[in-house]
Amino acid sequence: MFARAVLISIVVTLLAEPLILRLFGEQYIAAIPVLAIYVWSTVGVFVGVVVGKYLLAEDYIKTYFFITLFGAILNIALNIILIPRMGISGAAIATVVSYIMVSVPVIILLKLRKK
């Protein structure tokens, strides 16, 4: 899942400009960097789906709840900080960071726990 998400993110990042211009035209040129940033949230989403299914299957429902809550709070906090400074690109960065910060620590903890 991780490899697929990275591949999709690379392709969309490289094709962001022609995609936006062809689909929406010059008036949406400002969306190009936002798409190039936001597409990387797929890495967090793809990994998060796998992690979420694992946590639910292993009956870690409270853990899953708190991880999701942490992600939501982190996203809101980052949006409050980044949007005034960076505009819509800040919102995209906040989403990418919060999605990844929810999934990656869980994977690390699970790997450490198995040792």
C-alpha cells in the first residue's frame, strides 16, 4: 500500500500542472502547487487504512479512537498555524503531516512491540 501511494503521489506531483491546466484551465493555475502537496496525503491515507483495520481486528478500539482524535487535533492545530502564513498550501501541508503523523508512529510502535 505504501509503495502504491508513493507511486501515485509521484505521478500526480509530476503531472499536476498539465492536469490542472487541461481539466480546469488557466484560471485554476494556483491549484497546481496545492495538488502537488495534497496528493502526498494518499501515503498517510493508504497506510492509515491498513493500520486502522489491523487495530480494529486486534480489538484496539480505544487506541484507534485516540489515534484518530490525535490526528484531528493535530490537523486543526496545524491549520490554525499554517493557513495564515501559507494560505491554502498550508492547509494541504497540515493534512499531509497529520495523516502521516497518525500512521507512522503506530507502525513503529507495532514493530517495537513484536521484538
